[in-house]
Amino acid sequence: MPIEVVMPKFGLTMQEGTIQQWFKAEGESIAAGQPLFEVETEKVLYQVEAPASGVVAKLLYPAEATAPCARVVAVIAQPGEDPLAIAANYASATPAPIVPAPSARGTASAPPAAPNRTPAATPVARKLAKEHGLDLAAIQGSGPGGRITREDVEAAISAPRSAAAAAQPLKGMRKNIAERMLKSLHSSAQLTITTEADVTAMVRRHAELKAQFALTYTDLIIEAVAGALRSHPRLGVTVAGDAIQSHTDINIGIAVALDDGLIAPVIRKADQKSLPQIAEQTRLLAGKARAGTLGVEEVSGGTFTITNLGMYGVDAFTPIINQPQVAILGVGRVVEKPAVFDGQIAIRSLLTLSLTFDHRIVDGAPAAAFLRAVVERLSN
């Protein structure tokens, strides 16, 4: 029996994936465990390996096309089977409508006879080209065998571009983020409440502890939020259709800004970790996020998200819920201001927190109680 390779499903919220490139052409041999294609989701870029050895008989989707999860995208003929006969059988089968991703090279309308191979390039050159929206196929490589180097990409970046090339298509991570944010807003009743917290004690604690280990304000906020969620579990549920799913684990996602979007790697069982463990995990995940090396398990299963724009000088903002979660906390900058403390005017460190919650699941009073619990933990 031929082996059908399907679009994998990474996490409960994934509905489809975009095939960025095929590593094998129809008629080529492949061994079990070898990369067959690269798929991009709204969270990660992942190489899908062949489940068995054989010959690639049929590729049902072209590169840069989007396929639903669990849909057959390729067929592998096992040893002793006729790849041409198998390909003929699948040629008459019509897959679900292909939704091609927008591309500067045009929209593919039919599966190719051979994979859309990316030109040979160094990893640094490939990453740099992606960050600047450059097509590697349009860059002349100067390395051995025409391999594209970092210098080649930098030269292409500095070269003048035509007016036609100035328009960038909305695709990849940026496209997925756009779709997820719109879906989040359209499918939930989002409300944001804000409060100002006196975090002088937090600032003092940060100054004391950073001499012992690497620590950020975000780490202290994660600790406070994890503790508050233990007492207010309603803010840590997720929604699947009409069902509300409670969780025993408190898994906190931390929004990390990337060049072309953002991603929220997850600190699992955050309430069971010490502050040094939280700090180490946050630093590790943020580094992997920026390097593009996060695994699927590191971006899945979050039950609450924190997003911090304080380093950009922002005081308050309206974060959008990372579904299927029901709440997200926005963190602003820490500012020293005159404030009333113990009946006296004093210079205090103040921080604005913005909590967006799904009013279908959480009412205003419990949301406010949770936010107050976070403030009390940061203030004390």
C-alpha cells in the first residue's frame, strides 16, 4: 500500500499549514526520516520527515500553497510498487481547494512536476533574505558552486529597488498573525481594563536579585501572574467552540517581538518554578524565538499570555487575546512619579497594567479581582 503523507497538526488551534518548499521531486527516492517538505504555521517553521522509505510518487500541492490539517499532500510508493501507477491514481483525485499563499513570483495554480527548490545559500544568508523579504532565486551567489552568501544578500538589500518591487505581499508569519488577530477580535467579546501599580518594592527586589542571577522585570511579573492565576483559575481557561476547558497547569506565554511579527513561547507550570528557573527559561525561550529554533512543544499549550511593551516607552495599550486563551496582560513601562504613600508625597515607581479578557467567559468583577491580585503581589 502506498504511504499517504498528510499535513500535520501542531497544537489544537492549527487548522492549516503552508508548504514552503519540497525537498524531493516526484520520482525521487526518499528514506524514512529524511525531510520531505517544510511547513510554516502561524507559530513555527517545521520540516516534515518521510514516514517510510520509497519513491515519491505524487506531490498533490505546489510549494507556497496552503493545505488543511490531516489532508494528504504527498504519496510515497513503497519498495516493489509502481510509482507511475500510483501517481496516475492520485492524478484523478481532486484535493480540497488549494489556497495559494500570495507570492511575488505569482500564484501557483497546479501542482508542479518537480519541487520548488530554494537556491543553495548559507543559513545566515537564508535568514537575512527572509527578514528583508528577498527572493533567493533573484540573487546571484558568489560562493562555491554559486552558493549564496551573506555578502550577496547584503548587496541585494543595498541595491536600489524598482517601484514595482516596493510592494510586499502579506504572507508567511505576518499573514498568519493578521488572520489570527482578526479572528480573535471577531469571535470574542474583548474588553480591556487598566490599573496603575506601585511597584517600588518590585524595583527594589529586582535590584537586589540581579546581582545574583540574570533577571528582568518580566520575570517578576510572570511570577506574580502565576501566583494570581492559582487563586483566579477562571482567567486561565481556554475555549474550544462552545466548550470551556479548565487546566491544572499554569502555562504562561511570553510575547517575543521578531522582525516580521511576534511569537509567544510558553513557560510550562510557571507557578511551580522558582524565580531563577523562570528567568532562565524566559531567557532561553526568547533566544530560541529570535533564532527561529523554537520547537512545536515550546509554542503550544499556553493558558495565559503576557506582552510587555515597557521597553519601548509605552504606558498602556490594548493587547489582543491569543486564542483559545481568554485573557492577556499588557505591561507598560516603569516610571518614577510623585505619588501619595503613607499619607505623604513621595517619588514612587509606578507601572500601568492592561488586562484584556473575553467577556463571554469572564465578567468584569472577577477580571478586576485577578488584576488586583497581580498588583498586590507586585506591590508587596
